[in-house]
Amino acid sequence: MPAVSFQNVSKIYPSSRGDLHALKAVSFDIQPGEFFGLLGPNGAGKTTLISILAGLARATGGRVLVKGHDVQTDYQAARRALGVVPQELVFDPFFNVREALRFQSGYFGIRHNDAWIDELLDGLGLADKAGANMRQLSGGMKRRVLVAQALVHKPPVIVLDEPTAGVDVELRQTLWQFISQLNKQGSTVLLTTHYLEEAEALCNRIAMLNRGEVVALDRTSELLKRAASNVLRFKTDDALPDDLAVMARVTGRVVQLPANDAIAVERILASVREAGARVEDIEIRKADLEDVFLEVIEGSNSAHRAQEGVLPPGLPKVGRTSLGGREDTSVPNVGAPSP
């Protein structure tokens, strides 16, 4: 029996300008003990799917099961099996940390839970803050308390909705060490994050959402194998030639371009030299999950534009190469069966 099962889940928000299809027949299972990643750009439907799983929103169609319990018809059992860490910092300003965790235990009918609360406080680096009022804590410490609250009833399924957004490196390392330990002990973890290096390092399997649809679903190692090329990375303050600019990923001074082999590297560098651009800190690296993610999402978006008969501004009808692969490759179906 899957730990979590999404079965043809759809969500439609009515609007005067036309219905918004936030989720479109989303289906996949998460097996017991998996560390599963749910990735997608902003607006892809990740938070909507998590909200339906947690009982905060109702699906327009389909079913969601947690340990075999329907989140709508058997919601008490489903919610008891879930521990959800939300994106937002939500806390009660009238209690200290230990009191907040005791109250959270009480919501699940658990008394005399101090031994587990102490373990949570130690594991999440909160032991010295146990008597501090929630209002006195920094944003990072408040997020640690949210994690502790989600785990206080020992749920078999842990849902982390961007748990490390805006927090420091120490918290990220502390959190992942503790969550990884729980996962090794049998807990199922569902993670949404925009830090793709975290997903690559932690998740056994990954689903990617775009425009409310699953556009990739596979083991992390298999997704990485499907990366179209290596990546040439360098820094420059100058403008790139047009033929390179259209397929480059630029972050500040850092430029990254797909390069399958030494010939491709030389061609790129020759083109840059001819344009008079000066480069430094040149390196070649293996494609990572971020490269795969961008390739998959761009492929999905290209397919949608083709269906709608729309081209990206300024691009010709033929000859464009996306980051890491040709536009006509079947990127949208990476790791998922063809329709």
C-alpha cells in the first residue's frame, strides 16, 4: 500500500475571466520509506496539491489517500498520519516552545509526551530555547519549531513545503540531518523546494509539475542520466553573441551553456572571442538536477506554445536550441510514459 496516493487529482478555480485549472489529472504514488521530491516553478500547482493532501483545500476531482485513508471521507485517520511543515511562519505568541509542543501533542490526544519533545528539541537545536517565548525567536528558530510541531505526534508521513526558504546554512544542515535520520528509520518524506541541490542530494525519486501537470516522474539518478550534455561555465562582463545568448543561462556575471564535447566547447569559446568578450574562471561540469529541471520545464512550455500556436518573442520558427538539447526532443515526457 502506498504511503501517499494521488489519483487523477484536479483542481479548478472558477473565475469571471475563465476557469483556472490549477491541477490537471495529477496521478502518482509515494511508497513507504521514500524521500520524494515535488518540484516545479512558481504557479505550477505544488502548494495546491499539498493543500489538498493536508485537507486545507478540496479537490475538484480525483482522490488523495494517506496510508489508505481518503483525506476527505476518512480525514481524521489521514491527518493523524501526516505531519506538515508549511511555508508560512505560523506560531502562537502566548506560549514558550515547550508549551507549544505540548499543546500540539494534545491536539492528537497524546499525553506525557515530554521524552519525545526533548528528543525533538535536541535534534533540531532547540534545547536551549525550550523556555523562550515564541515571539522572542528568530525566523530560523521559529521554522525549527514548526518542524518540531509537525513531528510531535510521530507521523509516518512527513510533508515539508519549502522548509529551508530564507534560513541559514546551519539550520538547513541541522534539519536535513534530523529528517534524513527519521527517513532511515522508516518515515516517508515528501519535499517541495526551490533549492534543487537539496532535492538532488536527498530525494530518491522526483516528480516535476508544470501548469498543473506532471511533466517528469522518475528516480533522481535516471533523471540525471537524461541530461542532454555537460555544461560550460564561465564569467564575463560583456555581451554574448546572439547565437549563444538565446541558449545561455546567465546569473549575474556567470554564464552557463550546454557543451556535449570538446568541439562544442571550442566553438563556444571561439564565438565569444570573435565577439570581443573577455571570459574568466572557465570550467566544465556535469549537468545537475537544475539543468534537467530547466530542460524539462522549457520543453513543457514549448509544447504548450506549439499547441497554442505561439512562439516566444524574438525567436525564429526553426533552428532554436534550448539549454541542453534540441527543441524537438521529447523533453516533456522525461521519465514518464508517453500519452
